[in-house]
Amino acid sequence: MKKQVITSRDVHLFYGDFEALTGIDLAFNEHEITAMIGPSGCGKSTYLRILNRMNDLIPNVKITGDIELEGKNIYAPDTDVVQLRKQVGMVFQQPNPFPFSIYDNVVYGLRLAGVKDRAQLDEAAETSLKAAAIWDEVKDKLHESALSLSGGQQQRVCIARVLAVRPEVILMDEPTSALDPISSTQIENMLLELRSQYTIILVTHNMHQASRISDKTAFFLQGRVVEFDDTKKMFLNPKEKETEDYLNGRFG
Amino acid sequence: MDPIKEAMLHRSKAAKLERRGRWISFTCISIIVLVVVAIFSFVATRGLATFFDNKVNLWSFLSKTTWSPAVKDAHGAPQVGALPMIVGSFGVTFLSAIVATPFAVGAAIFMTEISPQVGKRVLQPVIELLVGIPSVVYGFIGLSVVVPLIRNVFGGTGFGILAGTFVLFVMILPTVTSMTVDALSAVPRHYREASLALGGTRWQTISKVVLRAAMPGILTGVVFGMARAFGEALAVQMVIGNAALLPQNLISPASTLTSVLTSGIGNTVMGSLENNALWSLALLLLLMSLAFNLLIRWIGKKGEMK
Ligand SMILES: Nc1ncnc2c1ncn2[C@@H]1O[C@H](COP(=O)(O)OP(=O)(O)OP(=O)(O)O)[C@@H](O)[C@H]1O
Ligand SMILES: [Mg+2]
């Protein structure tokens, strides 16, 4: 059996009085891609943002349950949130590079960690950009603004920026929904490459994307997980009626 | 005639209104432009008269240190050296901006990043109040509190660049702060989220992303503050000592372009050299505020291009 990197048991989340998540049990295996699908507003982003504690930024959020990263409860009082976010990186739906040069974007996380050695930064920038499959496109203009790139290129720079920090887990919230089909395919192929080194958790509305690249799929509906299984099994013969209806486009 | 034809031949009410509106706004604009052009050409002709009619050398105007237009020197040339006032003006401007900027940035960070509630409810009204206080009040407080304080601590008369700097610092602080607040709140939320998600602490996020992204806006605020400090007359005049001498230190009486203008303009006869020399100072002020304006535009353009 594969090693479980993140486990969550009976996770509830309240925005004020509204219970957005009603008891989520999920476990994510090392070096697998897990897709999270489900209709809009069912709580996928909310759940994803629990895993790197980005919900801490929103006032009036209450979280109960047990979420463990490698056996350690990440909501324990002694958790170092800064360290957690280095272990659990995040790629957002909209490409959000800083208004700095491509190079400064990629090495940002390392500089935060106090790395000053130029050679080390250069090396990290190159490996990360290569891993994010964008090195060839930007290697001659590393010191130009990242904002001058296309949306797809920006998103890959954002992925490189996360990779440079060498996280164990990468969370992705609809990373290709703002991109054209070719850019999306490039990123999907890149994720398949990255799978051997990272545990990837991916929210997507694109069923084709989920079935093509993910090992496991979790189907969310109104704040709960209806079905969680191997992607092939789920897409070929879903156990639950609701999953089947959703996959066949009957609602959502 | 059928009604449609009639309607077509006559201008509709809306069209008439439109024409009238355009005419009114055009008139207003023309008047404004006329006034601006008139002011510029008036100040320019008067200010340049010193150099063309009274044959004062431009370089000696900018570099000589004796300001007594009524008196001629050994060679019979009028003594209009404006350097003391130029140094005084730039001195108080830069010093007050240098002192005000860290306070303004600190206050703005508090108001946008650390405690927006307190910022909105307490600090914002305080700042708006500070902007609204007339400059004579600042000058008066400077005269009755700051000047004696400096006199007691450092000795001397208490008048001088230090007192001027202090008064201007308080005066420009609200301007710079509120423009810095605008610049910081204009930084998109997703920059902050991206930085935090990469393992940045709150302070790292503020210093490395928010301040950096807001830099053009903050600089614009600082230049605005400097323009205000450079042009402020009354409050400075009350505390700087008004001695047209090259300042030797921060607590010796000095003067600025504006303070010499306000104290001297009533005592000269139009068309005389003394009067023309003051107009030259006014021209210098005008050109400097133009320069500040261009600087602000340039910073804005540079900020946009990124
Ligand atoms: N900051 C918030 N405050 C209050 N309610 C929120 C907040 N964020 C999300 N919600 C609510 O929580 C529920 C889940 O939202 P969430 O963004 O997780 O959905 P999602 O599955 O990611 O949807 P989508 O596919 O559209 O991105 C929704 O009903 C939403 O209205
Ligand atoms: Mg979402």
C-alpha cells in the first residue's frame, strides 16, 4: 500500500453559521494525482484551502476535525503555518505572478527562506523552470517582467515558483480553467511528469482532464464527498447514483 | 407640413440642450486656459525682466549668496543672489519629506495591512482633519511650541530650517500618508495570497511584495508632499526666521523662496529692480512646481509600464 501523505477525518468548516463542509474523510497517497470534482459551490476550493491553512486569512471561519500531514495535525496550536505552506504549495485559478521579473518570481520563495547565494538561486530557477516546461520559452528573458508573458506561460511560471520551494504536496485550484486548450494540455503533461516527485491535489471542472491525468478522484456534492475511488473505476462504473448523474452531465 | 418633416427641420430640444452644454463647457475651459496662460506669461515677463532689463547675470542670481536688491556691489551690479533661499527651500522640502516618509509608510501599513478597522474608524478621520487645518494654524503652533522648544534644547533663537522642517513634516504627513494608503490598498489581494502560500510571513509579504508593488504610488505621494512643502509660504515664514542668509546649520535663521516673497512683496514698487527680483523668485517657484508635476507624471508612467 502507498504511503498516505495527507489524511483528513470528519472535517467540518463553517463560514459564520453556514456549514460549507459537512464531514470530509479523504486520504491522499504519495506521488499520486488526486482530482476533486463537483458542481460549483460544493466546497472544493474551501477544502483545498484547508490543506495549507489559507482559510486562516478569512475572518469567522471555524474548522473542526482532524487533518494530518505525515501524521502531524496541521491545526495543532504549535503548528508553524509558514513551514506548512512551504511543504504544501498552492497554484491558484488565475495566474498570479508578482509584478517582478520572471527570475525574481521563481526564486521568491527561496529568498524568503534566506537563500542569497547567486549560483544556488540560478540553479534553482533553471531546474524549476525546466520542470514546469517553460524554460525554453523564457530562458532568454529571465529578467523581463513576468506580466509580459501569456496567461499559460504565467501559470507555468507560477508553478515553477512553487516547485522552487521543493514542497511535498502541490494544491491546484482549477489551474487551467483560465487557459486555452493548448496551454492546458501542456500543463497536464507537465503534471504527469511531476507526479513521480510530488503529491498533487487538483480541483477541476474538466472531466476529461480528471480522467486523463488523475489516479484518484473525489466527487464533492454540497459540502460532502459522495464518492472517492480510483479514477478509472469511478469513471467507468460509479457506485453512487449521484456520481453517475454528474459524470453523465445530468446536473451540475 | 406633416409632423415628421417638421420635426426633422427643427432642431430637437435635446440637440439644443446638447449644443448649449457644449458651448458652456467650452467657454469655461477657454477662460481657465486663458487665466493659466496669463499667469505664466505675466510671471515670466516680470521674472525675466531682472535678467534682461536689469542685466543681472542668471548664474550669479542662482549662485550668489547676498540678497539685497536695493544695494549695489563694488562693481555697481545689484546684489540679487538667491542661493540662500534656494538652499532654504530645498532644505526644508527634502528634510521634511525624508522625515515624513517613514512615518507615512508606517501609518499606511498599519491602516491597510495590520488593523484596517482601527485605520478606517480612527486614523482616517484624523488624517482628513489634519489636511483641513489651515496652514496659519500650523505656523502658529510652530511659533509658540516648536520654536521655544528648539531654543531651549539647542540654543540660538529657535528659528531656522529645523523648525521649518518640523512644521512642514506635520503638514505633509497626512498627504503622503493618504496617498500611500491608496497605493497599498490598490495592490491586488492575490499578490498577498501568492506570497503567503509560498511560505512568506506577513512581514515578508508586506516588505517584499506589497511595498514593492506599491512603490510608484508611494513615490508619487512623496513627491506630492514635497511639492506642497516647497510651495508652502505662511507656516514656514512664521518659524524659519526670515534671514536671507546661507544657512550654516539647521537652527540658524534662514529663509525660503516663498518666505522672502510673502514678506517682501508689499514693500516694493512695481517695475523696480527690487520688485523684479521677487518676480524672478516667483518664476523659480513656478518652474519647480512644474518640475514636481513632470516628476509625478513620469513616476506614474514608469509604474504603469510594468
Ligand atoms: N469567504 C466565504 N464566506 C462565506 N461563504 C463562502 C466563502 N467562500 C465560499 N463560501 C461558500 O462556501 C461554499 C463552497 O464554496 P467553494 O468556493 O469552496 O466552492 P467550489 O466547489 O470551489 O466552487 P467552484 O467550482 O465554483 O469554484 C459556497 O456555497 C460558497 O458560497
Ligand atoms: Mg473553487
